[in-house]
Amino acid sequence: MSRMVNCVKLGKEAEGLERMTYPGDLGKRIFENVSKEAWGGWVQHQTMLINEYRLSPIDPEHRKFLEAEMDKFFFSDEASAKPDDYVAPK
């Protein structure tokens, strides 16, 4: 049986992640409060951020930016960053 969580992103009960996908306190909050579906949405958003801003996951400043955006994506009313010329897919 899959683990269920009250997903903060979707605002409903949904299937939870199978394991922690990020380390530390933020990873624990995500594991306890984010569904698989919402995590998939973050992965897509993170990929867009990495590509559009030409980020490197091994650069400590870039990792810090991505972590702050992840926190905003899941736990803040503030919208996560999007490039100035970003156009949502149709």
C-alpha cells in the first residue's frame, strides 16, 4: 500500500514519495508534505530553471538558488522564478 500525504501543493490527499528526494530539513518537509505528482511538477520546473538560466547543479550558488526556488514552489505564496521571456507551453 502506498503512503498518502496531505499535499501542500495540490491541496488534497495524494500518494506520497517513496523516499526522501532531497537532504536536510527541507527534504524532510517535502517527504512529509509533498505528493509524487507535485514532486514531478517541481522536477519539470527545476529543469526549466536549469536550462533557461544555464545553471550548474555542482555550483554552490546555483544549488542555493534552486533550493530557495524549491522552498517557494512548495511552501510559499510567492511564485517561483521564471525567466523574463518565459512563455508557458500551450
